[in-house]
Amino acid sequence: MANVNKDSLISSISAITELSKKDIELTIETMTDVITKSIRSGDKVTLTGFGTFRVSDRAAREGINPQTKEKIQIPAMKVPKFTAGKTLKEAVR
């Protein structure tokens, strides 16, 4: 199974659409910036058929330091979440 990174994604899209790699890179960077700013402000971003990006609250909990086996407190925090859409789920099955 191959790993698809940003450069290979840009190359693949460029080959399919015949748009310049520079334009595609700008589009991808802009899309990720807009998604990041939107979820940072508490909004949910839905790409129909692909999935939904949102922020989730993670409760404070107790953990264990694996080196010392000492118990530590892990503070509550906000974390990004992605939920795959129906079309993406069916494509992967």
C-alpha cells in the first residue's frame, strides 16, 4: 500500500485536470487554511459525500507515564475530528 503525500496528490490532480501544479497547490493550501480557520472558530465543515471536519472536546483524564509508571493528569483539550461520509465509506468497503 503506497503513501500518498501532498506532492503526489498535486501531481495526480494535475494529470487528471490538466491544471498547473502551482494552481492546484494554491487551491489545496487555501482549502486546508479555510477548513482550519472554520473549525477553530467552532464551525463544522461538511464536504457532502466525503466527510465532516469538526472540533471535539476531550475530557480531562488520568494517564500513566510509560517510563516511570507514575500517574499523571492529562488536561481537557479540544481536538480536530473527521467523520467519513457515506460515499467515502462505501468506496473503501
